[in-house]
Amino acid sequence: MVINWTPVLMLGIWVSNAEVGIFSIANRTAMLVNFTLTAVNSIAAPKFAALHQQGNVKALAHIAQNSAKLMTLAASPMLLLFLFAPEWILALFGAQFIEGGLALSILAMGQFINVVTGSVSAVLVMSGYERLQRNILILCAFLCIVLNTVLIPNFGIIGAALATAITLAAKNLVAAMVVWQRMGIRTLPKIM
């Protein structure tokens, strides 16, 4: 909740109502990149719990890795659209939203990192590491508040977009690292 609402509330302090609206539309639109993750988590989370209960880490890793690959492939076209035609997408909401194009691209990148890391939050929670996941969320909520406090006064909605994208990326990259260190499961795609 803190990560989702902090940018909007802090934008309300430092920018116009119109800019808050533009950011809100860009943020909600960028969440479409994350749609596949939400869908997969609803199916995969119970499987993660069952496989962890059985002690079948190999099968759990296989499902986590393959679902991350599938979600990355599914989310890529949406990301490309948001990177190369953000103004066109936002124009669907009205001409006044076009100026949020760069914010949409930045937010979409943060959401895409969320997708690429896979269902790491679900893996942690369903495998008995819910306290670690809680701690990651608390740390990232604090990071979100600090980044928004620093970036919004100087950069407006672009600052809010950067703060949000950095927070999302940090949350999921840290969770992916914890999944790898604690469980030996690598969900991030291999570069080579």
C-alpha cells in the first residue's frame, strides 16, 4: 500500500492536480505489464506451497523458472508498446495525458523488472520465508518514501515515476536474490 500510494500522495503536495491525474493514469496503465505476473501467481502460489511441503525444491525451481520465462515473453510486447508509443497509448485517455509518456515508459520498465524476476514474492511466502518477504517490503516502503521525497520536488511526475520504478525493481531484485541464496532457485533469465 505504501509503495502504491506514496507517489500519488506526495505528488499532491508538490505538483498540480492535473499532474497527479496524469501520473495516476500512467501508473495504472504501466501495471498492464504486470498482468501476467498477477495471473500466474494466483495459479502458481498453491503449487509452490505444495511442492515446498513435499520437499521437492527441484520441481518448485522448475515451475518458478519456467513461469518467469513465460511471463517475460508475454509481457514483452506490452513493454515495447509502452516504450516506443507511450504518447499514443496515453492519448486514448485524452490529449492532456500525452505529457505522461516518459513517466509511462519509466513505470513500465519497473513493472517489467517485476515480471522478469518471476514469482519471487510468492515463492518466499509459500516456502516459509514470509518474514524475509515482510522485511523486504518494509525496507522498500522506506526506500519509496525517501526517493519520492527527494525526486518529486525536483522532477515532478518523472521523479515519482523514477521513485516507483526503482522501488519496484529493488523489491523484486532483492527478493530474487534471497530466493537464490536461501533456496538455490534462480528465476532471473541467464544472460549467457
